[in-house]
Amino acid sequence: MGSVPSSRSRGGLLEHPGWSAAVGAVAGVVGAVVLGVAGWLPSPSRPPLVAAPPDAAGAFVAAWQAHLLGNWSVDEVDQRTAATGATISFQIHHAQAPPDSLETGGGTVAARQGDEEVACGPGSTGTGYVCRSAPAPRSWQQDVALQMAGLRGAVLGPEAVFSVSADGPGCWTLSLRVPAATVSVLLGRGATYCLDPGTWALRSSVVHEDGAVDRVTTVVTHAPATPADLALPRGASA
């Protein structure tokens, strides 16, 4: 739902992909789901899409799972507009070929290379990157399960925090169905996500937060991701 973009850079309802920690607390079912997906593997040629109930929330959950399991590369523009009207924008490159992934933007790099995670920030001289790598705390399958558990808890069932409505082909709008004061600011205040049904990559998103609106627009997309799409940028090494 990302990408907020995650260390991934952005913030709000859904990251690419790391919103799961906040929403997982709402869901309260992460452990059971993690145990239930051992052995998930993506298709190298076509991302799987599980059969979805006809309702918008079920369809969105199924599409987001396909997004997380997909093999794709996108270049995006992220524009954040504050309540004062001030606007900043930056470019993001995001690619994944599970279990590998890469996201760069705003002078930072977040990557997964097999069972290793890599994080980079600007070098002390203002050029290049300073990187660190460490074993990933969870398997890729567990990360997907964590995110899906959080999403299901947020949009499905009587305790759902958000209602979901279809908003055109491949697009869904999430609206708060409970008082905003009862919802963590980490979850945002509503969002619209549009996915490309051919690749399940993100086409666009609008995430409403307290005091700001994040708009992400994909300008280049292709699938599957190539080794070049997933390579650390020049000046960055684990």
C-alpha cells in the first residue's frame, strides 16, 4: 500500500514496504500469519495474484500482496506539500526481485541482498555514501507476512481502521472509519493507491498525513527488474 515509503523513505498508511510495524500492532495477528506463509516463492516471470473476494477491501489486499511479491522497477517523483503550502520534491528509484530489493532517494539507500540488509547515508564530505550491512532480522517471506498481516488488520473485518473503495482501474481509496484521534499518526489519515495490473508496480499514491500530503507519481516502470536496477549506486558499497 511501500512502499510511506519506507526506509525506505516516505511515510503514511503504507510503505514500500515497511508500514507493517505500526499496522501490525493494530492487527495483533502477525505471528500466526508469519508461520502460515513459509514457503511462499514469487514467480520469476509473472507476480502471483491470489483470488480475491469481490469487495473492494479484499481486492486491494490481494493486489497489494501481488505488489509485494512482484518483480519490477520504477522511478518515481515524491512531492510533499505541507499545510503551509510549502512543497518539496525528490526522485526515488525502487526495484525488487524478491528477495532482493533496492530503494534510493533523498541521498539515502536501502537495500536487501539475499539475507543481508544494506543502509547508506551521505558521506562526510558530501559526496558518495557511507554504508553498513547486517543480517536481515527476518526472512523475506516473514517480511511479506508481517506487512500483509498489518494490512488485513487495518482494512478487513469489524475492527478495521480504514474503509476501502474502488477508485478506477487498479486504484483504491482508503478512508478512516474511526475517529482520527484514536489512530496513530504513523498510519496517516487516508490514501489512494494505484497499481499497474500488468506488473503490480505502483503507478501513483496520495497519502494524507497530519500536516502534509505525500504524492508519488511513477514516471518510468518496467518488469522484470534487471541486475542494473538492483545494483547499489556508484559510491555505495556494503
